[in-house]
Amino acid sequence: MTEQQNQAKNIIQVALASPFRRLFDYIPTNNAKLNPGTRLSIPFGNQKTIVGIAIKTTQQSDTPLQKLRPINHILDKKPALNAELMELCQWCADYYHYPLGEVCHLALPALLRKPEPIPVETHILWDISDTGINTAIDDVKRAPKQQQALLAFQNKKQIKAETLKQYDISASTLKALTIKGLITRQEVPKYYSIASTPDNFLKEKPLTLNPEQQHALESIQFNNFNTYLLDGITGSGKTEVYLQAIERAVNNGQQVLVLVPEIGLTPQTTARFENRFKLPIAALHSGLSDKRRLDIWQSSQHGQLTIVIGTRSSIFTPLPNLGLIVVDEEHDLSYKQQEGVRYSARDVAIVRAQKLGIPLLLGSATPSLESLHNALSGRYQHLLLRQRAQNQPLPTVECISTSDTNLSEQVINEIRQTILQEKQVLIFINRRGYAPVLMCQDCNWISQCPHCDSRMTLHRVNQQHQQLHCHHCDYRARVPKQCPHCHSSRLQPLGTGTQRSEEQLEQIFPNTPVLRIDRDSISRKGELEAALEQINSGAPCILVGTQMLAKGHHFANLGLGVILGLDQAFFSSDFRGAERMGQLLTQVTGRIGRENNKGRVLIQTHFTDHPLLQLLLSEGYQSFAQTVLHERKTTGMPPYEHIAVIRCHAQQPELAHQFLLRARQQAESIIAPHNGLQYLGPFPATMEKRNNRYHFILQIKSTNRRERQSLLQTLCEQLENSKQARGLHWLVDIDPQEF
């Protein structure tokens, strides 16, 4: 402690959503004591009021007491973030090396990040009194309406004002019962108590499990922490195992959190759960309004929801009686945040389950190599499902040798035959837009983004208009009538995207509906649900889409799948490229031939003899994954070694490079490189220029995760205080999924 330290009765240390990895000291109003997790309205810098999170109380400060600023207002009567979530936020801040304030704000709904009290909605609740409980119905037999109402109150104990009509209770009847002292009226918060679970909460009877499913279900031990990897081929009935595991948790009086990777899966998953359970269920995702997200958050916080289904950020949902966490499609890249706090929702789910002492169920047909390695080494319990739930065979797969992304004659004929059989067809091409490139046929000019090291994608806005669009910085431009370089009018789109495939298919099959599903086609509310409803009707149609169609959907009448544009995955610069290719191909193939369909998949590729592709098709994902795992071990890559990346971007490339060069020198002075610790870089990111800024990375690879974490903790403190960091944007990415 320094000589400037001061004694005070109570000083509140506050976390702010700022890049500073430290707490800030404030003086509370009336010297009040505050619980950790309470939101505060505080002044900071030139801002009169922002939201801060109370972390702890101290009696000492490094800042002179007279310079400490007072708290403006205490916004919460009870902490917005309870002790369990505060502990989870602290773990995230420590592990991912981000300021605690940023993590806390991430855990809060958007409306609670504003310096305003939590809005409390109230409603009228009618309660039966002790007198009413002990009053015999015959005592009010001269008033049939009162008798009927009293009976309803004796059965229900409490009735909300908005549900009185269901019991045919009028205002005059309420007044009469109130005068007699049989019931009381009170105004209470909308979220005020833990919901009770009905004795019979199943709407439909659970399906009969096959032996593999039954073994998986019986292996899950409730009220004890363990991570279970439900590794089941597509169509093996993983969801039914989820549902019956959830039933057991609910029978124990517990709540359940289910994570899904994409907003597109949320309506389908929610509908499946609502068809099974007569329970309060809600979906949390970015497509909801801020008000609706807050409503669900408050309902969860007060125990009113039994099941919450949500995307990545839902892992921070307050659930006071959480008994089971399910992470569906656990391998999916969407679980890793790529902006702001770069956390993995899957990994945070593991930590949350461990701290609560509850089971975590990870499900996938194509487990990530990290999860598979943990299962094979005994850290996770490996639950295998190797047969489809209805015993239907997996689809047959055939490779068609071609370098063209347009549909071959063989594929067109197969589509025609499938439609004649009144079945559906899936065309998978993981490229949005009309064409990846616009090129001049005379001088080879290519549509390049002026702000990124990226080509502009040609998009069809409508039948008459097209535009160029950068998918990295969102820059948009008109399509030039002439080449900007040689002024030729011979501009030609190269390659095929989802829009061009859709156009070609509409021309070839004018009498068959062609449904395109990608980010561009379902941007408006309700569009995805409408498309899925049409698909689930079973009527013959052709689906064209990106990986949104490959994730967890169950389409009963898909008879044919066609995979285009796979070749680039074979030569990815990312060491995870082969893994992603195997997962995507397996997931797309798994959509085909469900229920009573005999499915068929055609892969158009120039590399039909690629050894990894042949291994995947002949022996399946398990053999493929173990081969790739062996390669990872040989090359010292995750999961056998642990990677962290320090990223920096600046308007001048030399500034970012010099900052990371200095960061490497500082890191080496903290822990010198050795056999188990390696520094690589700094070097340009795969896309160096993005949105007019130049991106560089410094990679740290270690065999010892604790050593890596200790190094980064010291290094981040030094970098934050470095004058060289001013004006630059840098961050730490722990266990990066993309380079």
C-alpha cells in the first residue's frame, strides 16, 4: 500500500464496461453496503452517468479520499447478477483475459446496461385468506356465484386478475368475497415467485428408446457434475435423449438450459419441446426485442421458466434452480464469440455445470476434435449412438468429378427423378450471393473491396438490379457498366452462389418451388419460419442454402442432396480446415434420407480421390476424426497444445506490427521460449486489410495451459500500461477458432 492510501468506512470497488483491467473506487450514498452484482449509476470521466457493477467493499483506496466520486444511484434492490453468475463472470474475465466489467455487461440484457432501475411490471393477484380456506362452501350457498368463486379460490389459492374470466368471476363477486374477508387483493411484481411444476407435465408420451439411447440416458447422473459427450450419427435420436433427460431433471424440480448454435434452430427446437412438455418454455436469441429479452431474463431469474432455449449468450441466463445444461451441435463455430469478449459458450457451460455440480450434455454427430479427445482420454463420458432411431439406412454417397460449380447433367437428371417421386431436394452451396467474383474478360480486372483484402461478391437485389457487396466490412457498390481499368463492357460473373443456383433451378424446373435459405433470404422476421413450414409440409420442392440448412434440422421428405463448392475446403490455410470440411459434409449428408426415405447424396468435386474425403466416405466421421487427431498430435496443434493469439489492428500496418513485436519481446522477458512454450509472429492475419485497418497477430503456443495463463496475465497488465498501446486496438483470443 502507498502513502496516499486512505481509510474510509466503505469504499465500493466498481467494474466498468471499459478496456481497463482494473476496478474503480467510489463512495456510496449514505455509506451503504452493497452486494456484489448490484448495478450502480456512476459518473466516469466526462460522462455524467454510466452503469457500473459493484464488486466488493473495501476500507482502503490508492486514490486520495477527497478525489473519490460518489455513486449517483443504486439501481437494484437485489443484485442483477447473483453470486453464481458473478463467480462465472470472474472466471471468464480471468480465463479469457478481459476486463471484469466487460464480461458483466455481456451477461446483462441490453436494457439493464442503461443507468436506469430495472422496470418492474406488476399485476393484480387475488389471494384466498385463512378465513376463506376454512369456510365451507355451504356457508355461501345462497349466493351461487360466490360459492362457485370460493370453490375456485380454494382449489387454486391464488388467481391472477387477467385469468378471472376463465373462472367466470365478476367484479361484484370479488367485492362481496372481499367484504366477507374470504379473499384479499394485492398488487405484486409480475415475476415474484418460483413456478410450481405440475404433476403431469407431459403433453405427449415419450418415444421408446432403442438400447443405445436407453444406455445413454441411464448413464447421466443427476445432481453430480460430469460432462457427457452424446456422440450420435445424424438421425440417431439425440433430441429424444435430450427430452427424456430434461424430463428427469424437471421431475427433480429443476430448471434446464438448452443451447443451440443458430437462431434458425430456435423455432424448431422450441416447437419440439412445447409439443412434449406442458411447462413454461422460452427462447432467447438476438432476433427478439430488448423488451422481450428482458422479460425472459426476469422470468428466468425468478424461477418462472422451467426450460430456456437459447443461442450463445444464453449461457449467462440467471436460473436459480438449474439442474441440467444441454449444448446441441457442440462442435459449431457459432458458440465462439468473434467480437467483444471472445468466449466459448460451450466451454463456459462446462465451467458453469462444474461449479453447480450438475450434469452437462454435449451433443453432436460430428464432435469437435477437442471434445472427442476429452472423451477418448476419459475426461468426458463418451455416449455413442451408432444406429438411426428408426433403423433407416444412411444415404448412399457418390462423387462426381468436375471443377465446375454449375449443376452437371447427371445432377439435373437426379433432381428431376427425385421430384417425380414427390420428394424434396437439398442443394448445398456455402456461398451467399449471385457469384463470388465479377471479372473483366479483356483485362482480368476483378471486383475488389476498396477497404479489405477481399473480393466483392455479386448480389442480385431484385430481377432488375444487382450490387457488389463485401461480406467482411459490409461495403456495397453499384455494378459498373464498364471495367474501371480498361473500360470494356465485357464484365462477367464467375462462380456460383446461392442466388445464381436458385435462378438456374427456377429456369430448369419452372413448376417446382425453389426455396433459398441463407442470411440474405431470411433477414425479415417470420421468413425462416414460413420457409421451414413449407418444407415440413413434405410437398416436393428444391432447397438451396448455406450451412444454415446443415445444422440440426429434421426434414422428413428429403430424398436427394447435392453438395457444391467443396474444393476450397481441401486447401484451407487454417489448421482446422479439414475438421470443418468433415463436419460440414457429414452434417449435410445427415439431412438426407430420414424416416422412410432412401437417401442419396451427390458431391461435385475436382478432387474425388482426396484421401481425407475418401476416408470420410468409406469409414465415417469417427475414423476421419481420429486420423486428423493423429495429424494434430504430430504437428503439436490443439487439442494437444494450447493456443492464444494477441490480435492488433491499426490504420498503419507498421504500428500494429511494432506493437506486437514489442509484446513478443515483453512476453519473452516474462517466460523465455522453451520446448513447451513457443512464440510465432507477429505476422499479418489471413486477411491483413479489413475495413481500412491492418490486422496482425502474435501466436503463443504452450503444452501447459496454466503457464500460458500466467504469462498472459502479466503480459496484459504490461501492455495495458504501455504508451505504445494508445490509439491501437488489441485483444487476446484464447483458444481461437479462426485465424
